[in-house]
Amino acid sequence: MKLVIQRVKNAKVEVDGKLVSEIGSGLVILLGIGADDDRSQMDWLVNKVMGLRIFEDDAGKMNRCLLDISGEILLVSQFTLYADCRKGRRPGFSEAALPDKAEKLYEEFADSLKSKGVAVKKGIFGAYMQVSLMNDGPVTIILER
């Protein structure tokens, strides 16, 4: 699994010009699921996300986690994180999980985050989405397991 995590002031997902999900302060997580991924990577990644101290405290230091600021998560499936661009000019996606498997793990990932006490909003799996966000910092973290 690959995650691109962005600390945001706000973010939203639209599909066909209609608002699907929206959050205030928190994290946008772009989640890529690989062909060989399973639940075993998920627990580590969820715990790491929940413990990341990337929000500023009163002294301006990145010392608070998502729960400390009562932040939200916008979770968006992103198979293109598994793009293979080593050959040619057109990326290959053979390392990405097939849709049935990826959707199941995407939903389980969302449920696992929710079980930690955080509000989780989602995009629509497999849809063509427009994701808008205001990156705060900017702070962008890449996690892979």
C-alpha cells in the first residue's frame, strides 16, 4: 500500500460537478493498493497515520496528531500511485490491485481509520473525481508498506 498524505485546511471531492465529500482541517489521504497487498499492511499504516505529529502546537512546532486537533480525513482511492513509468511514455499499472480487491481493502482501510475515533469522508471508488484542497504548510508525507 502506498499513501500520499497532505495536511490540509480544507478539501473536497466532486464527481460530475456534484459535491461528494468535504472536510475542514485534517488530512487528505490518497491510497494506492498494490496487487500483492493485504490486510497485514493496513494496521501498521493506520496506526502510523493516526500517530503522525504533523500539526502545529501553540509554539508552532509539529507536535500534534490528527486526534489532538479533532481533524478529519478525506480518503481517496488512487491506483495511479502504482504507475510504472520505467519504460516508454505511457505508464503501466500491472502492479496495482484489481478493482474488486482494491475496493474491498479501500473500504476496510476507511473502517479501520474510523475505528480510531476520527471522522472519515471518502471519494467514490473508481469514479472520475475532482479533488480540491488547500495544503497547509505545505506538508506532504509519503508512506509505503
